[in-house]
Amino acid sequence: MEIIRKRFISTRHFALSCAVAGALFAPFSAFASTLTVMQTEAPRSMDPGDQTATFTAAVLDPMYEGLLSRAKDLSLQPALATEWSSDDAGIVWTFKLRQGVKFHDGTPFDADAVVKNFTRHLDTKRGLAASGRLRTFIDSVSAVDSSTVQFKLKKPYPAFLALLTTGACLMVSPTADAAGTIGSKAVGTGPYKLQEYKSGEYVLETKNADWWGGAPKGADEIKWTWTAEPSVMNMALQTGDADIVNPLPAAFAKQLAANPDMKVSKSDGSAVFWVSLNTKLKPLDDARVRQALNYATDRDGLVKAIMQGNATPANSPLAPVTPGYDKTLAPYTYDGDKAKKLLADAGYPDGFSMTTIVQEPEARIGELLQAMWAKAGVKLDVQRMESGVWSKAAFADPAGKAAANTGSVIASWSSGVNGADLQFRPLYHSASASPASANLGFFNDPKLDGLIDKAASTLDEKARNAIYVDAQKEVNEQAPHVLLYTTQDLYAARNNVKGTWVVPGGLVVVKEATKD
């Protein structure tokens, strides 16, 4: 600095000159409109087919596309496919592909790319997190020509088109997949492309100037950050460090709704929170014990304490917005005496001890259950884990959970608007036992498996929903989960943000969002 003072007569003039030069030659990003979204957890993968988390899906949504997509009214619309049809049996489906589309790395999108995307899921050796639901129904995928692809299903599946909008069916660059880099560097066809992924800190996405849909409508950049601290989310929104927070911590909903600079969005959600019980461990292998834990749970108290009323006590494994949901079910009232009797009948008059593993956002649930269940004599050890460690532990196989003495897992699941099969099958079907899918407690009930399989291939909607009612009753009776509540979707944005919406279940869509 001393050299500069001696060389120039006026340092003030020098500083001004530098400022002007900087303005002339500064990179575009210095002037870019950046939309900052803060969520409660970090993304689990940059590969949409190797994760099943809602908030990860939100991060990936601007960068990836499937053959079909959801419009704001939740209807299905063309995306990378322009038209489609099926045979009379609903077994063979043919899709015409959009022409001239390229992945962000320049790889052409064509029928060969589609075949490679689905082949990786049909390959059991790949072990991708979202593959199981595809292998259940898809028999084969083949290219008819460069712009036509054909799917052959194992049996009719009424939710097939909806399935094509989910993470496993979003198209990744075959080049990036073959290179083994897709898990850390997203390469899709969407209106935004990955600029930078700084693990543990942020994801930065920029507009894709070569997008087939023309100039993207949203902000120049989308920056994703995360924190498990509700107070940090609230403060970030109020200071402007975040433009959107998702999900909005319920404790701050009323306060922010009264702030004229903020917009709070609340809608019926599809995320069901539950405690998955390890049915391979004693005494949780006894249905009476599992039922006792359900009776020992004050769902109304949980909704009031944790969600400030922004949730519905769970009476079913399905959310109220899911077709087939039965609102008349009332399987478990809060009844401590009944819980104690069931435990005594099962041979545990003095209760027992068990563990549960939680991520930080669900830690409060564990603490409240610890107090509730103690009244029935159940000593609950709540083990908090960082997201990556929790995922590994939650999706461990029976031997892994037995070695760690993991008695239960607190989590949630949302099938969005994609149908009851995508709620029942991953969570309760015996073929979905972890690590293959999200049956985290290894529940095995041939009767329920039969109901799930029968419903999935029943084309008549009324008959299909009647089967799902029976399936709900069976889950409630066997109690592989302690069902807690279904949340309402809450997110908040600063008033100058426009064009955001949320898919039931909490996936916030921001790829067309702008800031005034």
C-alpha cells in the first residue's frame, strides 16, 4: 500500500479508477440476481436416482428433467417426451422424445440415453437408492429409433406415468454416469446447471443458456444452503440472507405471517412422520409391544408441541391428500393403561429399554416420546446423528442394526401426489427391507404384501382404493410403525420473491422464481 501512495498523486483517484475498471470487467455473477433458499438438511447426492429425500429433490429439480413433469396444478405434462401411448392392457408404453435436447455436458439426449438411464436402475448390482420401485414394475426399456423409446411393464401399473416424474426417472447424462462423477456433479438437461457444490456449505446453480425450453424464466442463480437450527432459518429470512426457507419452522409461522415483508405459505401436505420399529429385535417382534407403543403416544400433544397445530394426528400410514385414505380409521387413542396392559400381556410388566436414532430436526420428537413412553415403563434412548451418519445407520441391514442395537428410527416419508403404492411399497412391503428400500424395521407380512401387490395392478380406481383401505387397517393392526402425524407444508419467502410453489410433501419449486 505504501508503494501505491508514492506512485500515485491521489489514492482517492486511484481507488475510483479501480472501481470503474472493476465494474467494466467484473464477472457476470457479480451482478447476477441470486435467489437463496435455505432448507433443513444438506443434499444427499447430486444423482436424483441415488436418493429419496424430499429436500434433496428440491435442490436437484432445477437441474434435472424426466419424460414427464408436474404442472403447478399437479397435472402431468410433457417434458423430455412430447407424447405417449400404451396398448390396451397397459403393459407396453411408447414415448416420442423431444428433439435437439442436450445434457449440460453436451451429451445428446436421445432414446439411447433413456435406455441407459433405466438400465442402471434395472441392474441390481448398481445398488442405487431409488431403483427398487422401478424394478418392481419395469421389465425392459428399449429404443425403437433415436427419438422413440418403449417400456414393457411386468404387469399393469396405474401409477406408471406419475412414477416417471419421480427422482429415479429423471435423466442424468450417461457420460457423467459412466465416469462415476454424477453423485457429486449434477449433469441433467434442466433450465439450471451446477456451478459449484461446496460440500457442507452450499450448492450454486446458474441458468442453462442452451436449455431446450428457451431462456429460463427464473433468477440468474439459485443458491441452496441449509441448517438444522430453526432460529437460524428465521433470522436468515428476516435479515435477507435467505429469500426462502423450507420447511418453515412452525414455531415462527405466526410471527412471520404478521410481518408485511414476508409471505408464509401453508397447504395440505403428504409427509407422514413415524417411528419405524425394528421387528427383528425383541421385544419389538411382538405386535402387542408395538401396539403398546402406539397407545403410549399422545399424537395431539406432539402436534401441539412440535407443529403448533400445523399438522394432523396420524390415523393411517397414508396422508389425507392421498387417494384411498380412510378418514374413519381411529386405531389408537392415547391410553397409558392399555399400553401397560399390552406390555404385561407380552411379558414385560415392568417395561423395557430401547433405542431410537434421529437427525437433529427430529430430535424434539424423540425427546417428547421419551417422556410419554416412560409413563408406560419404556425407557427410550434417543441417539442424535448427523445426516450422513444417520442415513447409513437407518438403512443398515438386520445384522447392522442388531450389532448397533438400533431399536427404531424416527423419520418421515412422502409419496407426494404419486399414489398410495409409493407410500405403502417402500415402507411396508417385505421386498423393500433396508438397505434395498425404506422398510427400515424389516416388517414382513404376507397378507399386507398381497394387498399392496393386488392394489398396484388394479386398474379400477374404486376397487383399488377399497384394497388400500384394507391395507391401512392391516398396518394399523400389526403396527410396524408408531404413526405420529401428517404435516402441513409450510414455507416462507420474502415479499419480493414471486413464482414459487410446493408439491405436497414439501418439495419447493423455485426454477421459475424471480426477485423484484
